[in-house]
Amino acid sequence: MELFVYMSTTSKIVIGVSIASSALLAAWLLTGTRKEKTKRLISKGTERIKQTIKTEPKAKAVFDDSEVHYV
């Protein structure tokens, strides 16, 4: 809580407005006909991330520094 003591009033207002606007955006996206579209968009994104994780090589190549000459 000490963090808020040292922040200026403008910073506190900006943080409050950004939190409120993101809450309004989330509420707007999750109501009415947009709810299904938002669910599809999020599920497509998670599927893409899952595919990326699955296709990455399991073991990454380790750099071989046996031929590096230090000065």
C-alpha cells in the first residue's frame, strides 16, 4: 500500500480510469451477440498457442563453445 502514497494524483486517476474502461470493455464483449464471437476468438487464440507449444522442439540445441578462442 505504500506504493499509492508515493504516486501522484494524476497517476492514480489514470490507473483508475484504465481499470474501469477495461472492465467496461470486458462487460461489453461478454454480453449479447458478441459473447459467442468473443468465445470463438478466444478459443481460436488458445488453440493457436497450443499448436505452437506442441510444434516447438522439445530439446533446444546447446551452444558448443569448444572451438571458441578467448582473447
